[in-house]
Amino acid sequence: MSGDFDKKLGQLAEKLKSANLKVAAAESCTGGWLSQEFTSVAGSSSWFEGAIISYSNEMKHKFLGVPVALIDRYGAVSQPVVESMALGVVRQLSVPLSVSISGVAGPDGGTDDKPVGTVWVGWCFDNQVTTDVFHFSGNREQVRRQAVEVALDGLIKVVDAISR
């Protein structure tokens, strides 16, 4: 990632340590990339609890408790599923703060409703989830990289709001 990303990652680490908070991640299309970035920071075990990489719909249900009915009705790349993922990882890893990511990284898998580059991200604190949808451009790696970056930016905003 870029130097700017590393700076933001360092900021998040300091903010989480200062607030005595731990975060967990529920990743799908990013396949653990955000978690890899977290663990690249020395001492991250003081603020990063862990992650559940739930790439398949079955794993979203089995490990995060995402209802099959939600996946069937809305698809894995949707607001309800990302909300459920964020709440599921909070429940499974017993943390107050989480981030969840599910998207269509490409080059295949896009539809008219959810073209390649569509990514939903959720941020959960105290069982309250906020979400946003993004429409990234670029190849698979670029879409995934952008998803990791917006997930980090959103976490910083959430922690700033908590700390006020």
C-alpha cells in the first residue's frame, strides 16, 4: 500500500490503543487483505482481535451467522448481508468494533444491478452498523485495494466519533 495508507494505519492503531478498543474484521472479496495490513503493524495484537474470512455464502452463514434467507433475497454483495457480517464477527470474536467487506472484484461475477467494482462495507460499534456502497473501477487487485482503503478510512471515522 501507499505511504498515505501506512500513515492512516498508524493513526488507527494509535486511536484504538488510546481508546482501549479492539477491532475485528469480516472479509469476503478482500480475502484477508485488510487483516494482513493490520498485522503488518508491530503490536497490533493490542488492538486487532482477528478476522473471519468468509468468501463463500456457506461460510458467511456458518461462521458469521448470516441468515441464508438474507443471502438468497439480497445476494452476498448487499447492505443486509454486510450488516449481518459486521454483527456476526462482533458476536463471534467478542469485540465492540468491527468492519465487514463484501463485493464483486471481477473480472467476472458482475450483473446489471451489481457490476464489477460494487463493494459494500459495514462498520459496527456497540451493535450499531453503518454501511456504504462503493463503485470502484480498475482490475481485480485495484478494486480490492480500494475496498481495503475505504474500510480503513471508515474505521478511523468511527473511532474518532467514539472518542469525542
